[in-house]
Amino acid sequence: MRINRYTVVLLVISAFLWSQTGSNSQFYFEQANNFYRNRQYQDAIHIYQQLLTRGITNSMLYYNLANSYLKSYENSSQESRIEGALGKAIAYYHRAMQYAPDDSDIKFNLRYAKKLVSGQKDRQNKTNPLIRILLSFYYLPGRTMQMNIAAVCLALSFIMFLLFFYKRAGVHFIFLKAGLVLLLFYLLFFIAGVVKYQNRIKSCKGVITETVCEVKTSPGYNYSTAFKLNQGEVVTIRRRDGEWVNIFMAGGYSGWVPAAAFIKI
């Protein structure tokens, strides 16, 4: 009987503490919203971040935090801007999308923020061209798409080989060459799909939050710079080596950045 009584008391205390935590979080959330409405964006960001450290995550919190970073970026001088404010805004819009993928406001603001990203069209890629091509086969398509493309290439190569045997001399070698090329593509996509399945790689993305991020050829500041990224650019995260992360981008761009230079989405 005594055990049951203690159990009830503990349940009552736990429920009270839980309600207090929830009410406090709501109070701070409203306080941050008031800071945002009064254009005190850095104060709003501070409170929103504190709520995240408490383990509170939802679309509205990420959306408001992203809006605060975006407004801070737009309404501050270059000297007083928060480091990586635009990149952080894009990252948190992406996180908000994970909770509310059909929210039109989040989609609109994310598109708007991405338009502010100043991509470097003249970026030079020091990665070996052959490696870039092979990495593109592995990382760009999803595993299902890779296997579908492999099946199509195999079917087309089979047709080319049939035409090679049944067409007249002088033309049939064109079908042979086409068949061999398609067979090569089949092997590339098929092997990439099998390896990806075995490794069970999930598409892990990140958003650069440094204003200008130097991508190194190897993990370390002493290595040469392969190319540069601007805040807000989205990268694929491949693997980690201590405090450095290997990233990949469309076009075969690959290199190493500090783990603190991006936010996972």
C-alpha cells in the first residue's frame, strides 16, 4: 500500500514538472516571437536556439528561427551580420520542411533565401576528371534510379547487339559500338547501385554556414584549396575524419570542409 502511495506522488510531481516545462517553453517561444515582431532578431534567435537545446523541435520553431536569421541577414550591415546568417536560415527552412513538407510559406521563403545565395560559376575543380565522373554515377542518382537506368541500358545494349547481327555489313559495327557503350553504362550504374545498397548510404545533406568556405583537397587547413563555397550552398556529406568532413556536389566537386562549417539538414 505504501508503494502505491509513493507511486502516485511521483506521478503527480512528474506531471506538474512536465506541465511547467511546457508552459515555460511556450512563454519563451512567445517572448522570442515578440522580439521578432520588434525586429530584435538576434534576441529572438538566442531564445529560439535555447528552446532547441531543450530538445523542442517542430516546424514552427525551425520556421521562426529561419525567418529570424533571414531578416537579420537582410536588415544588418555586412559588418554587423551574424556569421553565416543566410546559410543558417536555409538550413533551418530545410529542417522545418521535414516536419511540414507541404507548407507553402516554408517553401516560398526557402526559394527566396536560395535566390540570395551567390554561387561561384567560375569555380575551379581540382578533382581528377575520371574520379568526378565515377563519383557522379555513385552519388547523384538514388539507388532505385540507378538500378532502373542500369536495366534500361542493358535492354538497349541487347537491342544494339541484335541489330549488329542482323544488319548488313558496313553499318552493323555502329550498333556494336553503341551496344558496348550501353553495356559499360549498365555496369557502372549496376555496380554503383549494389555498392550503395550494401553500404546502406542514406542521402545526408548539409548547408554551408560560413560566409566563404574554403574546400580543401585533404582534411586539414595546411592543404591546398580545391575550390570555395558560399554560405547557403547545399552539399552531400560523404564521411568524417576527425573534425573534417568530406563533401560532394553536383558536377563532381569534392573536397574537405571543417565540421563546424555546415549544418546537417
